[in-house]
Amino acid sequence: MDRPLKILAIDDEATMLKIIRRSLEPENCLVETFSNASDAITRLRSGDPVDIVITDLMLPDIDGFKVIEEAHKVDRNIFVIVITAYSSVESAVKAIRSGAYDFIPKPFDPEHIAIVVRRAAETRSLKLENIDLKKQLEALPGSGEIIGASLAMRQVFSMIEKVKNTDGTVLIMGESGVGKELVARAIHYGSTRSQRPFIAINCGALPDELLESELFGYEKGAFTGAVSRKTGLFEAAAGGSLFLDEVSSISPMMQVKLLRVLQERCFMRLGGQETVTVDIRVIAATNEYLKEAVDKGTFRKDLYYRLNVIPIEIPPLRERQEDIPLLVRHFVRKFSLKMAKDISRINKDAEELLKRYKWEGNVRELENIIERAITMTDDDVISADDLPDEIKIASPSLLESATAHPTNITLFDLERLHIASVLKSVNGNKSKAARLLGIDYSTLRRKLNSIDIPLE
Ligand SMILES: Nc1ncnc2c1ncn2[C@@H]1O[C@H](COP(=O)(O)OP(=O)(O)OP(=O)(O)O)[C@@H](O)[C@H]1O
Ligand SMILES: [Mg+2]
């Protein structure tokens, strides 16, 4: 450690303090000594930070347990080491329970104290590093928030702002992985209901009876096995928001029941007589076009209109390519912080490949791929090599669209297609290809390494 450790030592025996000082000063420690607890506590509260406190438990004025408590009131990260009488295992245990980091039985070997302090310092700096990392994660722009600059996402943001403090039911539509739950959470946590629960339930994952008892709860004896009353999610979310995910998969029977609660804002627990009134905001999500289900007759029209008071549609990622670099940057920072790696960016080739990919799994798929790349890479920049094959392999439609709309192709794709066709014409002979392309062999090798050239 570069900075000296600041240590307060408290003991009423002057010889003890001398031993502590002598054994710690050569270890890059600044030791301040106190013969009573009151003076040490005043010093702790002075605002000048302290790393470690070493205190005797038996002090003339206040006991050592109080010192532990006072030190932690000032700063929870001060490590306290207590000195105990050799025979008193009990007080050592009590001290640890009160939050001391370690204890040293008296009489002690001066070396022992240096070892315990060194270990405390190491553990403490790890703890602080962790806290720091967590803070950085929380402070990340958009952490837990929604990243996006495309017109479509800006519209989503403006909808969230408009609806968050109303009680209108929101229907969020979009393919799997586009961020529906993220938007639902943003509405809840941005609203005046944020201090109350946000409860999510996946309606598609539960059979009818279970979904019903989960949502509405039941009275004791409502059915075999109902041994006591259970509150449902409508009640649990009181004052907050209930997120009904995959609402399109609700059965006709449950659709009727849901419609009733949405209309009347009250319901009865299963097997109950009492009407329970609910104050909740309902946010529903679906990855199917509910309107189509209505037209097909599988989803009730009246329920559809009840849910679709405020529709928010999140387009698939492939339709908002300009969000990709922003999301990539966000996930690169997120995972490199999380994995304590120093990866700051992704190179142009890799970014181009990501921009062009079809992203059927949307943002979730992109997030997983970046997490994987950060795990795999040993470099400080992510390159095409760190991406999975399905992304590196050029889309078969690329050549087709290049021929059909030559003006729409990017320089990156044009280069890669040209290299591919020259390579093909010389049966993959790289020296010949390099000569034909007018570049040296090593340049061609580099290009081939950074982009996967299709030979077909
Ligand atoms: N715009 C965004 N900015 C940052 N992270 C995002 C964004 N969109 C989605 N994500 C992340 O992608 C993952 C999937 O998002 P989410 O669970 O909200 O999707 P979903 O639409 O509910 O998917 P599904 O239909 O499969 O349940 C989450 O980890 C989420 O944090
Ligand atoms: Mg979801």
C-alpha cells in the first residue's frame, strides 16, 4: 500500500502502546496512541479518517465494546481489532459479534500484531474496492435505464414520461428481448408509486388454476390444500404496479376474470366472500400482436381495449440500427466493470458486423454476445475474433443486395466482398490474391483475421 495506514491504538498500559507503535511503525503505519476511550472517540469523530482501531477491551472509562460501536458509527469500514485477556474466549467472541474484525490475546508477540494488522488492511482494501466498483456500476449512465437514440426509442422515452404519473393501463408490445420489462420498470420507478412494490408475473408460464390463485389469492379451505389464507399479487402490489407479462397467453376463462378486476377495480379471493378493492397500476406486455388475436377470436375484444389504454410499441433492434453502437458501448462498460477487466471499446470491424446482424433475440441477444466477448477476450479492445461465428459469417443476402442495390453497400462490405471474390478467383491462394489486390501479404492476412471472408 502506498499511503500509510492510519491506526488508533487504545490501551491504559503505556508499555502496550509502546509495543504496538514499535511493531507497526516499520510497516508503513501512522500510529496515534490513547490511554482512554473518551479521547480516542473524540479523535474518531474529528473527521480525519482512520483505517484501523486497535483497542483493549478493559479500559478505565468506557469499555472496548463501546469503542467498536462508536468507530462504526463514524465509518462502517473502520476495522477494529480488540486486545483481550488471554483467558477470556468469551469476550473475544462477544467482540467479534459486535463487529470487531479480529482479536489479539494478551500477552502478545509484537510480530503477531503486525500480521493481524496486515491481514486486516488487505481485507479492508478489498472491501473498499468492492464498494467502489458497485458505486461505479450504479453510476453508469443508463444503468438499469434504457439506452437508445433512435427516433423509435425517443418516442418510447417520451411515452414513459407522459404516462408515468397517470394510472392508465399500459400495454407494451414488442418482440422477445426488446426491453418490455425494462420499460415497465422505468414507468413504475419513475412514478409516484416507486416506493411501493413492482410485481411481475409471467401469465404464459402458469396453468389457469395457478395463475388465478397467484393473482387473486385464496381463503383458508378454498380448495384441498388451501390450509391458510394466501394473499394474491393484486393485493401484494397494493399502491404499486402489477406487470402482467405475456398477457396474450391468458385463457378465455382468465380473460373474463381479469376484465372484471380491470373494470371494477375490486375482486374476491378464491373461496372468499369479502370484496377486496385494489389500488394498482396495471402494465401488460405481449410479444404477439394482440389485435391479430382479437381478430382471430382468441383474445377478448373488451379486454383488449381495457389493456390497450396506453399502447407503447418497441420496435425490434434490427429496425433501429443506430441504437446498436450505443448499446454495445453500454454493455462493454457494464461487463468489463463487472468482470474487473479494462476493456474500453470495440473495434470498427466488430462494430460493423454487429450493426449488420439480424438480432432475432434483440437487445437480450446483443447483451449476451457482449458478455461472452468480454469473458473471452484477453485484449483491451473487442475485435471480430471475439464474436461468435453466426455473427462473423456474412449474411447470405449481402452479396445479393450488393448486386441489386450497388449504391446501398458500405465501404466495409464492399471491401470484404471484393477480397472474397478475388480470393475465390485464385482458389484461396493468399499471395496471389494480395498481388491482385495491390496490397502486401501481411495486410491481407490482417484483413482476413479481422473479418470473416465468405468464400462462397
Ligand atoms: N434499450 C435498452 N437499454 C439497455 N438494456 C436493454 C435495453 N433493452 C433491453 N435491454 C436489456 O435486454 C435484456 C432483455 O430486456 P427485457 O427483459 O426487458 O426484454 P423483454 O422485451 O421483456 O423480453 P421477453 O419478451 O423475452 O420477456 C435485459 O437484460 C435488459 O436490461
Ligand atoms: Mg420480459
